[in-house]
Amino acid sequence: MDQILVWIVDDDKDYCELIQEVLADDYQVSVFHEAGEYRRALAEHTPDLVLMDINLPDVSGIELCSELTESGKDCAVIFVSGMNTLEERLRAYEVSAVDFIAKPFELKELLAKVQAVASYQAKKRTLVQAESMSRNMAFQSMTESSQYGAVLQFFRQCFLCQDYQSLADAFFDLMQQLNLNTCLEIRDNEVHYFAPQNADISPIEANILELLDKHGRLYDFGSRTICNDKHVSFLIKNMPMDDEVLYGRLRDVIAVIVEGLEARVMDIRRQQTLQHVFMEIQSLLGNISGAILEHDEKFSAALTGMTTEIRTSFHVLDMTEEQEEYFASLVERNLKEANSAGDAFYRLQGSLNTVKNVVESSVQQ
């Protein structure tokens, strides 16, 4: 810890020299013989303790102490004065002095009182520093908690996004909460660019994303950072490089975010592929149903016509009754086999309907 800073304000040069010599081994001591010099120094520095005479040639020590109290500076004042009266002590108390030493005094008394006040000031300084550190840590913890809460909310929102635009909107909402200005690139069979509020990204930003999408997970340049995954990249345009703590925390956060984006992009691609398969199967089923219906109508008409012609031609062929029955049974047996072949088409249609239902269920999940 830095040495306690003690100032002596007194017009008695011999007295100041003596006290400075006595305190120099344990404290950092400065001497002022008149008020103007003391005031100029006080404008730039704050002592821990001031040993002040009440009767100075240009101004009262009481007035200087009052000014010090009103300034709000954390400094203790011990008056050292030859005017050892009740009135002087009450005046010292009224301007918030911590002690009063009457001249002449024993050096042991001065040293004891200076040591007590200096120890108190040192402990108070330590407490102030500890409080400041605790406050900063608490603020940092709250900030981190808020940031991670926003990230978790983003991940929950991701599961509701069924297309790239809604995913980009959720991403930009998160970036706004993190006070980051970004643009986004998503790559599948083609490249998609997104900016906040559905704006267009600039050509140079698109070019930067294209050039740097293979430069590792995180790549810094200037005050910008690009974050990459296989199908996702985003450019942060205002990365706080000058704040080491915030910069490090944000790097950890955006590394998690890009993984979440990548996972959701892959899931959306899977959903879109399944949707395409579903539409293809649905179209195929429609074609098969139409083809089966057309086949059944034509096949039924052909068989009906053929059967009618065969039965009406029996008398022309001059066949015996046994021959007619044999020939009729032969036709009926082959008609049944033809119908069973038609049933196979319906079984195929049923199987494809099952596949369609499975794909539809997967798409809706």
C-alpha cells in the first residue's frame, strides 16, 4: 500500500522542520508555510492527514479546515495550536477536525495521535478499495448474468424459428442487448446476407464475410471481429478492444452464439429437406392414384368387353357345353389374377402413404 500522505501547514519553519524530520521515516511528509501554497497543492492532491496551525498569517486554519470539509475530500485534520482554549477546541470540532494538540507538546503525544489517525485512514482506504472491488465484481456478475440470460432466451427463441429470416431477427435482437452492431451470413446451396431491420449489408461487408469465413472461429481486425462456423458467419463492427475484461467476456459469449446459430441453421436445412421430400412424395402419390384409377377404368372396361364378346360368341364357335364351361372358367381365373395385380398397386400406394405420414410428422416436430 502507498505511504500515508501527511501535510504540515504552519508558518513556524523551525517547528515544521522538526515535525517533518520526526515523521519522515513512517510517512510521506509535505510542508506548507502559507495558505495559498497549500490551496494550490490541494487542488491537485489529497493528503490523508493535515497537521494544521489555527493562526496562520494570511488566513485562519479554521477556515481552511472548513473549506476542506466542504470540498468532500477524504482527509483528517489535527489542529496544532498554542491557543488552548475551550472556544478554540469547540471551533475545531465544528469544522470536523479529528483532534487538537496544544503547544507546547511532547513529541510522543504527537506521534501517538498521528499514528492513530494514520492507522484509521489506512484502514478506511483499504475498506474503500475493497468496497470498490466488490461493487465492480457485483456489477460484472450482474452484467454477465444479464448477458447469459439473453443468450439463453435467444436459444429458446431459436427453436421457434422455421426460416433464416426469423432466425436472423432473433440474432439481431440478442446483439442489440449486447450493444453489438453486426451483420450475418448464412450459407447453404447459396449465400444469404442479413442486417438489422431487414436492411441490406454493404458490398464491402459482404466481401469481408466471404474472404474471412475460413479464418478460424474468431478473427479480430481493427475494432471488428468476425465469428465463423461451417454454415454461419457474423461480423461485429464495434468490438470493445480497449476493455480487456468486456472483450474477453464477449468473445466467450459469441463463440457460444455461433454454435447455437450453426445448429439451428442445420436443423432448418433438415426441415426444409424433409418438407421438399414430403412435397415430392405427395406429388408422386397423386400421380400414382391418378394412374391407378385410370388403369382400373380402362382395364375393367377392356375385361368387361372381352368377357361379353366371348360369352356371346359361344354359339358361333359351336362348342360343347363342357368346352364352354372350361373356357369360361379359364377366363374368370385370369380375371382374378389380373385383379390381384391391381391390388399390388394399392399396396404400393399404401406404403408410400405411410412414408408420407412419417415425413410429415418429422417436418412438424
